Amino acid sequence: MSIVADRIKRIKLSPSVAARAIIAELREQGRRIIDLTIGEPDFSTPVHIRQAATAAMNRGETKYPPAQGTVALRRAAAQHLLEATGVDYPVGRIIVSTGAKQVIFNGLAATLNDGDEVLIPAPFWVSYPDMVLVNGGVPVAVETTPATGYKVTPEALERAITPRTKWLMMNAPSNPTGSVYTADELRGLAKVLERHPQVWLMTDDIYARLNFTDEPTVHPLQVAPALAARTLVVNGVSKAYAMTGWRIGYGAGPDELIKAMAILQSQSTSGASSVSQAAALEALSGPQDCVAEFAKVFRQRRDLAIAELSGTPGLDIVVPQGAFYVFPDCSGLLGKKTPAGDVIATDTDLTHYLLREAGVAVIDGHAYGAPGTFRLSFAASLDDIRQGCSAIREACARLA
């Protein structure tokens, strides 16, 4: 009999982690691999944020922090939440966790009963379904299409809701598609949710400030403030401030929900790192020039990736409006043969071919709930983007 619990057997290893292991193995063999799988900024954390962490250590702020997060950091988060959502959250309705990922996990763990359904627009971040499964829920993919910019429509949302639906999870700008919703699109979705008061909304806003449109990211609560009574807003400092390793996220929502999440966290990880919280406080309350600069650089990289991939036979691309990923539809290449005579039957076959033949690592779209696609990260140097996309274009052209 296995020692591993059944709920753990329901989930799988993150594909990005698996990809990194293969990349490391090939590099040990002497292969040059351009890694376009990375889901984190390649910049260093800005100096003023690192200095704040050093100052906190020198002041002796190295003891156990409050389980729900320091009051100072929650106040700073409240200010950002007010600007982003229009909702003035008191600090008691805000929780700081070890990354936005833990906020999401805690929110699901604190609310899901066995069999509760969670609606997840597909393509989706790979961790969403597994976090639902491990907490006894049922992930339900809500299909989107390139024609809608990979955004869920009110009609699709209405069809997906059942009496067992507990949550709708939204992520915009999206990982992996970079989709950004307009105010009118969000109003349409809000009207559906208003007809189904049992459905809660969870918004993963981690990429909200990496938006390449000419308008700020619109939050659902800005167009439907009444939904705040059943919404968990999730954000953090990882992407916008290049602080992935600091592991700080925060969530805000109704009092009952945040209290339950705080109890759960107090019995699992307790408070997030005190030094990391000091750094995150400086990130949120200090100079914001770095955020705009990072977004500018990512937009330049996006434009380069799109230009290099343009005209690649068999690839169709919806230009991402935010985040740092391109998500090509490669269904036009399925069924073709490699120069060695192997058939490209799936998107996974294609990513393996690109890794072996082009020396470029990307992640298959099957992992994101969208077979016939793949994800390419442009959180990389301009040289790697140029060379990697050029190699992909040439490798695809060799398929017959």
C-alpha cells in the first residue's frame, strides 16, 4: 500500500519544473539550449527594495511575524488595492502569504467542500486545476477561443455554471495568453454572476501592472463593486517588482473568508518571511519607476518575439496585451513530419522537436488546458528571444 495520500495522486508535477530538469540534462551534455519556458522576470530586484531588506535585518526584524502579515505591509497593500479595485479594504480584511500562490491555495482550502466546482477559463495557469483537486474540488474548464482573444464570454460562463459551482477564477493579464479584459467585457461577466449569487469570484491580478495597452488594467470590482462581498482579490510583488524569490503575495476579501484563511495559515506556514515583508513594503510604498520600466522592456521584447515569429508556417498568434508570454496556436503543424520522418501528432511532440532540433525550450499547451498550442516566455534577453524565435521559425519550416 502506498504511503502517498489519494489527494496527492490526483495532481502532477508542474510542467515548468519538469522542463527545467530536461533543460539541465541537455546542457550537461554540452547542448546550447535557449530557455523560453521561464515564468519570472529576468531582472534583479531593484536596489531600493534590496536595501530596505538589509535595513530591516540590521534593525533586528528577524523574529516571527504576525501570521496574517505585518500591519505596515497590509496598509500598503490596502492603498494599492484601492487604486486597483476601487474598494477601500481595512487591514483586517487583508492577508499576506508566502506568494500569491499560497493566497490562492488558502482561499480554495478554506472554502471548498468535496465536489464543489471551480470554473477556470482555459487556457489557464497550470497550477489552478491541481490546487482545486488537492482541496477536494472539481476543476471545470471554460473554453475560450482565439476569436475572442482567449477571453471567456458571458454566454460561455452562463453555460458552465451549475448548482455545485463555488468559484470563478480569473487571471488578467493572463498566463499564458496575455489577455486583458475591457470594462464592457467585465460588465457582461458581472451580469452573469449577479444572477448566480452562490458563485464567488477569485481574481489573480499578479500581472495587472504588466499591461501593454494604452489603458490601465480594469478590475471586475471597478465595474461591479457589489461583487466585493463575494470576491477574493489576489496580488503580490513577484512579477511587477522582479521579486519572485522573496515569496510575498497578498489577498483581500470579506471578513469571514480572510479570517478562515488566516486560521489555516496560522496552522501551516504561519507568517511570511519578516525580511521579505519589509522588502515588499518598500516595493509597494517606495518609488514606482521600476514597474513602468519593466513593463516598457517587456513590451519591446513582445514586439520582437511577434516580429520574429511572424510568417512562421503553421503558427497563428493572438498578440498578447500583457504579462510576458506568447501563446501560438500550432494546430496547423499537427500531422506533419520532421526531417527524420517522425510525425508531429500533438503539441507535446512539437515542443520535443523544437527542443531536440532547434535547441529551444517552450511548454506544450496541453498543460494549460489548450491542446494544439504552446507557451513561449519573453522574460529573456533580446538575443535569446531573437535567436530562439528564429530557430523556431526555421524548424517549423522544415516540417513537411
